[in-house]
Amino acid sequence: MTIRVVVADDQELVRSGFAMILDVQPDIEVVAEAGDGAEAIDAVRRHAPDVALLDIRMPRVDGIEACRAISAAGDCRTVMLTTFDSDEYVYEALHAGASGFLLKDVRRDDLVHAVRVVARGDSLLAPSVARRLVEQYTRPAARPRRPDPRLDVLTARERETLLLLARGLSNAEIAAELVVSDHTVKTHVGNVLAKLGLRDRIQAVICAYETGLVAAGDPPPGGADRAGPSPASARK
């Protein structure tokens, strides 16, 4: 299966460089290039790609707004590109629906890997990383501690699964915590994402904080420190 990609950056040399790196891969085809967010949105509508690489800072419509529009309109997944290593940009991009975040000085192999990871439905930041970002940029006053009606569609076990996802646990760790099989955990995770209309685990983490299911400072299961380093990509 060929992965169809749109590359958007207002710097032509950067845009062309990324496009060339990707287009020579046997399983990737760059179907369009765009010089700003508005062109990126139009290119996604016309070409229906699997992945869009979006620079965060672009004229007319920036990458965050383009990401939000693209994520809301269909199944195209987005990877954000920037020269700025800022947690705030990461949070804004993830909240807009991005599935990944890369600096522009990313290595060639890592860029190709990122496109493949996102195309298969995975994300480029582990849930524990997203958790730290959400804790930093979501004000306590904005996180109600009363039950949010959006969570009413979940069963008790699915709500437990969402809680553990938000605390950064892997599928294997959730299985151990709930004393169920890995297959059962995958089913619960899939149900949580489908019922809440979420794209991936990262969006599940953000949802858990915004609905008040989890708040900054809540202890992780078993009292262990779950906020440490974790893999660069997190599978569903």
C-alpha cells in the first residue's frame, strides 16, 4: 500500500527537501506541495492523502489552524514541523488533532519513519509525554472534578482504561493493572477511542484531562512514577 503525503511549508527549499526525501521511498508518494495552510487544506481536499506534513508557522493560515481543519474534515493524519522546540507548540498541535510533532532538523530516516508510523494509525509522542504537556498547559480551573457527561457513553471498565491511558500506561501495564489479557485491553482502548470520537491515545490523554477524569498531580497507579522517558511512538 502506498502512503500518500502532502507537504506544506512556506519555505520552498525546506518543502522540496522533505518532498524529495519522502518521494524516493518505495512505499510513499508525495501527491502535492503547499506554501501555506490554506493551500494545504485545499490540497488535502483535492488529493485525499493519508498524511499531511504541516509547518506550524505559515502565512494566511498557520499550521495549527490547517491541522484543525484537516483533522475535522476527514481521515488524513497530520505531523507538525517546526524549528521551535517548545512544549506550548506541541500542546497546541496535539489539541488541534495532530498525530505527531517533529523539529525541522529531523534526520532523514526519522522523517520517513514518522510518516510510516502515523500512516498506520500510531502516534509520535508517547501518552506519558502528552500527559506532562496537558498538565502544564491546561489550567486547573478548566478541569472540572465532577463527572463529565461526555464520559457517560463508556462502560465502567472502559472508563478505567481511559484513566490508565491518561496516566501513561502501556497496553501491557493496563492489562496487568486490570488483570485482563492484552487482547482485551486493545478492545477496550478501541472502544474508548470510537465512542469518544478520538483519533489515538494522545487525544485520549487530552480528553481525560479536559473532562476532569484526571487532574495534574493525581498519583499514578501503585504510586510508581509514570512521567519518565517513554518510547517515541505509542501504538493503539
